Amino acid sequence: MNQQEEKRGRVVEVRKNSYIIDCEDIIDCGEEKIPAKLRGSFYEEQADKLPVVGDYVSFLYNPAGDSIIQTVYERKSLLQRPDQAKTGVMQYMVANVDYCFIITSLNEDYSYNRIARYASIALQGGATPVAILTKTDLCDDAENYIREVKTISDQIRVHAVSVLS
């Protein structure tokens, strides 16, 4: 039996019980995207310990089929939200992000509350929220919106752009 070598990579896709890993050492892995499954003991773990997109993992590389994820490295951030079915369970969205871009136009779809909600998710998860306000050329008072969004948190960064800029 061939002894599999442990590699390091980053989860780039999650599909129910399977994962796609971007191998950090493409030469050793022979390909860039590696299909993988979890090792058995992961199924005894809490949901927040399972890999999500953005996680760095170690895995046993199998060139003939699914590789096996062995460990999830410590995260520097984890964005999560309440389950949309209102079950009280958290949905883990992405790990190890530095910035969370919140893009909205300054038209009838603008919602201060939505921006605040998304910024809160980013801040609670350890990322810096960046609000990008678009279509400022179609807005009468873009500066007012910019000031309003800045009141959400002293950590939010706000940028306004238009087609003309």
C-alpha cells in the first residue's frame, strides 16, 4: 500500500459532504483543484469545527480519487449568520478573510439597515467591513449617505464611486 503524503491547501468549495481544495504546492499535488472528503472523526465535531470556504487544511493527497482532510488550521476570522430557516443554528459562510465588501447603489435599493447588518456580521467574524456606495452621480446628496454609513462603526470603511469617477 502506498503511504499518502500530507499536504497543505485551502478549501475553495464546499458541496454537502465533499470539498474542493486548492493545493498550495501544485507540483507535488499534480493538479490545482483537489477533490476531498473529511476523515471520519470530523463527524463527531461541532459544526464550527468543520471546514468552510477559506479554511487552510492539511490533507492526505490521493491522486487516484478523493483526498482526506485531516485537520483545519486555526482561523483568523469566521463569518457566520443565523440560519435562514430561523432554527437558531448558525451558518458558517467563510473563514480567513481580511475584508468584507458591502456593495450597494445609492438608489431606491439603498438600505442603511442592510449595510449595518452585513457590517455587523463582518465585525463579529473578525473582518473589516468596506461599504462601496455606487451610482453617486445619480444621487443628489451622496455625502449624506457616506456620513450615515460611517455612523455604523468606527471600523467601517466607506467609499463612494460613480460611473463618471
